[in-house]
Amino acid sequence: MLVVEKGVETNGFNDVLRVDVEDPGAWVPDKACADAIEDLKDAWRPPERPVYAMFATNFDTSMDRRNEDVRDMIQHVTAMPCLLGKDIRTGQIQETIADRLRKAFVVVADITEDNLNTCIEAGDRARRRNKPPTHCSRHPRRPPFMFRDRQVWFYEGDAELLAVVHKIVSPYRRRVLGG
């Protein structure tokens, strides 16, 4: 079962409990919910397919700090690990990146300057999973041919990129309710 706030994207998950939480400390589960939580604790297994976000972008080392800032923000907002292709050190790198893109819960692709690797990765995800990533690009311009039917979020600088990515991933936010 997935427990989410109202308005959070669930990407096809069927067993969803939506919670409208204005004050997380004020929410007290009823007896049936408390019993279900205890049953869940007893039956818990790690997920067969990990849930994560992916940021597809240029591997240029001059962008490392910016890319780490974007990754940190995605992880903070979504409470999911965020993968970058540059971190992959095992297997055949192109196939591993493509596989991780296909399995990601959400993908943000920065297609600035029509970066060939990023465009191929984003197109591969759209074609194989029929679930395209959300695209962003520096400066308004005509997107590459394969993405002309998609929304592209434009930004002018690194701070605006963070704001755009925040807006893109906010519907995927997750909250851990603590006691």
C-alpha cells in the first residue's frame, strides 16, 4: 500500500491511501488503520523494484556542482534517491543507463544544446516505456525533432533550473510520517 498526500502522483500504483495532512502530528489512525500498519510491519519486504528518480543531463565536469545541486533538490523534494548516469560504474554503461531510465519512477532530462547522450536516453525511455521524461532546457528555443510534441520547461540560469526542476518533481513528493 502506498500512503500519499492528496495531489501526489502515484504513477499507476493501485493500492493507494490518500491522506490530507494539514498537521502531520494531528493525524491519528483509526483502529482498522492501526491494525493495517501493524500487519504491514509484520509482512514488510524490501521492494522488488526500487523507487528512484533520475536526472538525465550532460556529463561535462564543469556542470558537476550544478548537477549535484539538482540531484540534492530532487532527493529532498521527492524523498527518493536520484541517480545520475555519471555515477554508474558497473556493467555496460549505455545499457545500464537505458535500463535505469526505463525503470525510474520519474525522469527529468535537461536537453540543453541538444546533448546527444541525453536526447538518446530521453527518447529511449519514451519509446520503450511509453512514459516520456519531463524535459527542460536553457533558453527558449525549438526543441529537437523527437521532442516537439512534448512540454519543455525553459530556464535562464542555474537558480532558475532548480526552480523549474522543483516544479517538475513536486507532484512526486513523498513524506515520511514519524512518531
